[in-house]
Amino acid sequence: MEQALLYNTDLHFEHKLWNSTLNFYLDELKIFNHRLEELVVRYEDPDILRSLEHFQNEFILHQARIEDLKETIEAHEIRITGQSYQKKESMDRILVRSHLETRKKVEQEMAIYSDLKKAFFAFLTEHY
């Protein structure tokens, strides 16, 4: 059975897409945190303040996860560059496995982050 090759250029392209998406999320998190700052001074209800604190903690966790993913992607890019200097156009199995694991982590973060945004907007709708 013949296996398809994954070329460095294909992986680099995917890394660029991931970085673009993750950078967008980091920008969104700044906006969400700014919105939290506005809401904290508006409300006095302890339940609402607890919910705001929950969202703040979640935003902090997601920012850390996103930064970790970006570091992983950067490390993988460095490995791709090393292979390019060695005139290798395709990845070895270990690097492909690493890339596929990173892809899974990025996709999971995207799904979880999307759910968090939905929950935050639902909260805003309920308490606005």
C-alpha cells in the first residue's frame, strides 16, 4: 500500500493558518477581557460577579493554551526549516506524528474556545 507524502510546504501552510486563527483568538480575548472590566463595575450582584470571574479565569486559561500551541507550532516550523536546509522535502514519520497531534490539539482548542464564546454571549444576553 502506497502512503501519501506530506510535504514541508503543506505543513508550513497549515501552520500559517493555525497561527492566523490563534492570533485572532488572542485579539478577541483582549476584547473580552476589556468587556469584563466594564461589566465588573456595572454589577453588584454576587452571582453575576462570580460568573464574570469564571469567564475571566476561562479567558486566562485559553490565552495560556493558545500561547503554548503557538510555541509548539514555532518549534515544528524550526524543525521543518532544518529539514529544508538538508534538502528534504517531506517529513519523517516522527515529525508527521507530531504534526498530526498538534493538529488535533489545535482543533480541540478551536472547538472549546468556540463553546466558551457562545457561553459568554449567552451570559451577556441574559444579563444585559
